[in-house]
Amino acid sequence: MSYTLLQHYWWFLVSLLGALLVFLMFVQGANSLIFSLGHTPEERRLVVNSTGRKWEITFTTLVTFGGAFFASFPLFYSTSFGGAYWLWMIILFSFVLQAVSYEFQNKLGNIFGAKTFQWFLVLNGIVGPVLLGGAVATFFNGSNFVVNKMNITNSLQPVISQWANGSHGLDALLDPWNLVLGLAVMFLSRILGTFYIINNVNDAAIQERSKRQLLVNTVPFLVLFLSFLIRTLLKDGFAENVNDGSIYMEPMKYLNNFITMWYLLVVLLVGVLMLLYALGKTLFTKNYTKGIWFAGIGVVLVVLSLLLCAGWNHTAYYPSNIDIQSSLTISNSCSSLFTLQTMSVVSILVPFVVAYIAYVWYVMDKKKLDKEELKDDELY
């Protein structure tokens, strides 16, 4: 495999992990609806224990996503995770808060009460998706950083990437379009969360409330996501000059990417149709509970196509709003040929890991959760 092909291959793997992470955030979505879906302590425990079976997978995928970026595109890792650390620290703190809430809410000696920790889960269900969505939006809208590779020769301060202000990532939230995508991801996670609860919890009252929440969250999601998508397709994008690697602004760059890479446009449209099918089938078919699978696959396809559009076809996937030539592309920020080759051998194991996760998922979810199971002491 050539160096260029390896770069594109690893951007595909990173994008796939990002797409899977967005899908798995149904855990956060359902948690944000604990008090909307559960009106009694028993009903709330059903929701918490339903998502509690899967929260480790979401957190593991988040860590793997960061690890894959570190190994394949280390300059992005040092620039974003190292420079915008306040944004990422808040995201990680919200996930740590989630883990603590699951573990201690019904333990003996809990002086705060189960409800306090359930509110912490709600906080994670809102903050996590909004900030992650805002971070992903910077792939299209840019961030405030400067890259100077010559600094590596400075023995006193060999720092290649520097954030241009003291906010260290929080300035991303000052861009309203970053917030638009962040809120869209939050509503999407709530939609996926209700799909999962409908599929996993055997309780008539929760099922009915879930369908209502599905309708309530679909409208703002569609408005926010379509607004962001249309604006992104029509705006100027950061393109890489094939000859010398310089960065310049290209009118309607992302729309041009979808036209040039028409297969990504097909993937995007298929994903949208699958999500719409899941919504329609669930809302208008009384006993239909399998919407999570159509919606989940659809979301993975949509996010995958968007992330590939942000990096392939000589596009700067992490633009700099301070110094356009500091913008990162898959060619100027990737690891060495040897590193990419070595990791590509390891990546052969990925399908086996996915198969294992699928099997464990099947075993845990082959029987729907009901109030009878709440007597089990091992539950949250």
C-alpha cells in the first residue's frame, strides 16, 4: 500500500470510529430523558439499567477514537487534544461523572440519594453530545491555532502547535454554527436513546412516552442538522493545493467534494433514508420496536460520509482561522509510513473485535428489561 493510500485508509478508520461514537451516544440521549421517560423510581431505574448495559462501550469507543487519532494523525492530537484541552477535559469529566453515577446511585451509604446521581446522568446526556458535536463542527468551521514545525528545533520550547488564545478550546462555543451542530447531535442522541429504550425496555408506559419523545426531538434535530448541512455545502471550504500543499479557500468546497466523490453522497442519502424509515415505522406502527437498527446504521453512514468529505479530496480537515497555512490535512499531519504500515497490520483485528461486541450485545439484550428484573442486586 502506498503512503497516500495508507493515509486515506487511516482517515477512513478514524471517521468510522467517530461515526460509531455518535451512534453509541444513544446512551447519553436516553440518560438525558430519565425524568421524562420515568415518572416513578421504578421506571427511572428501568431506563438507567437499560443504558447501564452499554455505557462502557461508548466510553471505550471515545478513548479508542482519541487513540486512533494519536497514532495515525499525531499533529492533530497534539493540536486539538493538547491545545483545546479545556473543551476535551469537560467532555471527559462528564463521562467520568456518568461512570460514578451508575456505580454509586443505589449503593449503601449514598448520602446524596439516587435522584442526585440520576441528575448527573442527565447532565452527561446534555453536555457530552453538545460539546462533542461542537468539536466535530470545527472540522468544517475551523479553530484558533498556529502550527510551526520549525519549533521542533527549539531545545527550550519544542512545541509545534499553539492555541492562539487563553480559552483553549472553549472559544469553539462562541461560533453559533458549532453550537448548531452540537445541539443537533444532542437531539440526535435523544432520538437514538428513545429508539433503544423502545427496543430494550418492556414497559407499556415507558414505551408510550418514548414515542412521544421521539416526535418531540425529531423536529428540532431536522431543523438544526439541515441548517448546518446546507450552510456547510454552500460555504467556502479549506482546500489543499496538490502541487505545493498550500491551503486556499475554495467556493463550495464540501459540495464539490460530494459531487467529485459521488459515492459519499450516495452513502449520505442512504443513511438519511434509513433514519427517516426508522422514524416513520416506529411512529406509525404500533408494536414496531426495531427502529434502533435502521436508525443506528443510518446515523453511522451519514456521519461517516461527512467526516470523509471533511478529509478526503485534498481538504483541510482541521482548518486554522488564525493562520490558514497552519490548517491540517491528512498528508501534512499523519504518522510516518512505517507507523501507518505497522498499525494497518494490527487493524486486521478490528472485525474480530466488532464481532465480539455484537455477540456480547446480543447476549445482554436477547431478553427485554422489565420491572421483575429490578430485584436483581447486581443492577444499578
